[in-house]
Amino acid sequence: MRNTDFDREIAVFARRQHGVFHTRQARTVGGSAAVLRNRAANGAILQMAPKVWAVAGHPATWRRQYKAAELSVTGGTLADQSAGLVHGLEGSRIVRPKLVVTSEVNRRSPLADVRRSSDVAVTTVEGIRVTTVAQTLFDLLRCCDITTVERALDGALIGGSVTVAELVDLGERMGRVRPRHVVTWRALMEERSNQAVAVADSVLELALYRALRPLSQKVHVEYQWTPPWWKARRRRVDAYIPEWRLVIEADGRRWHTRVADFERDRSRDNTAAAHGHRVLRFTHACLTERATDVVALVSEAGASTEATLRRAV
């Protein structure tokens, strides 16, 4: 094969794979070790990892980096937050790639962190091998706080990229092979099923009180507080931390009701923001299954407010 033929063929691979290719693929179109060394010396390609190359003219995007990471480990699949970004889940951001493998292959990569799992649901999105939406959402429980997981979960359900039935099936499978986080997962599914019922206010208030109790040693928490910016003065918020200008709402509505009331909630939150306050919302599952996460998130919000106030002085 002539050099120009090789360049043309490898460019086809690269276009399909965000500008990267594997040595194994290069060999199928005549790319010997000598040819690859020559192209690298001429600056036409660059080596990103052992046996993983990038075409020099292709933009250095996060997709290129993620595809290169996937190719760097045999049988590797992008997972966790990396997979969330590929799927476009709400709250996703660029992080160091995380790979999952199902066999005892070489689990080292200069481009990614690698973990092993015996049961992984896999798909392909834009040429990148990645865990399915349902699998990704479940796996987020291992690396993200519950609020982040719920945001991604609700966004995926509303956007139609996954169904409650698919999520329930995934939970049943994970319960057999990977029981950790399954209790939390089932609570999240129960809230979002058509059979879900609203949580009584008294039960919800108790869950919120118990979750926020560790904060009482640091700050004053007011419960059932009426914001002064509400003209009617009849509506209340579930909890308020004046020192941090922080409103906390507990939500016991059925998931489908929460979606229908989204605009009303957004309007209330925007009004609070206009008066210099932030709003955090937690579901019953969040308050009961991940109370530690709730305290951590509220504390982070408070620390952020304190830092802002210090800078303003």
C-alpha cells in the first residue's frame, strides 16, 4: 500500500473516532510500526498512549480525549461521570475519564482511571463505547451526591432517553450482582413510579429535621419560616438558615406532580434569588437515604455564602 493510501484510510478511521485510532486499526490498512514512527516524526500523528494515536490536525476536544481513553484499554467502556457527559445528562461536566472493564485485562491507562465490574450494560454513542443511560445513572450513586443523581435522573426521564421500567429492570439486575446502592436506587424508583403516593407533610418534616439536626451545633435553623418577600405572608418554606441566607425545601410530591409544578417552583426560587437567597430542594428519598450528603451539601452552600460575604466587606 502506498503512503498516500494509508493516510487516506487512517483518516477515515479518525473521522469516525473523533480524531484518534488504535495501532490495531492502523495495521489493517498497512500501518506498520515503521510507518507509524515515520508519521509521528513528521508531525502528522501524535501518540496519546501506548498503541493509541491522534491525527495532528483534529481538534483536541474532550470527545477526542474520551475516545482515546476508551481505546487505551482492551474492552474498556466509559462509565460514571464520563459516561454522563457523553449521554448529555444534566449536571455533567468534563472530568478525568473513568473506564470499566469486565475481564482481568491490563487495567492501567495513562488517560483514565479503570475499575472492574462483572456486569455492565454497554452501548455506543457518537462512536464512543459507553455504559447505557440506565447503567450510567445507577453508577453515579458511587461517585456523586444524591442531588446530582436526582437531577440527572429526572432530566433523562423528562427527555425520554430512559424509562422508569428500564431503570427498575437495571436495579433488579444490580441487586443480584452489585447490591450496594440498590436500596437508594429502589427508593428513587418508587418516587417516580405511577403508583407513588405523596409523602405526608408530618413525615417529611420529621425527615428534614433529622437530616439537618447535625447543623444545629453550627448555625440556627428556622423551620416553617415565612419569607418577608412573599406579600401574602401565608406561604412558608420548610427550613431557613438566616446566617447563610439559605432556604431549604423538602419535597414529598409524587414525581409526576413535581414535574407539573416545575414552573411554579422555578418562579419561587427565582424570587428568593432576587432577594439574595439560595434555595436547595431535597426529596424524601434524599433526606432518608442520603442524609449525610444533605448535610454536606448544605454546609458547602453555607461556606460559599460566608466566603462571598467576607469578600464583600
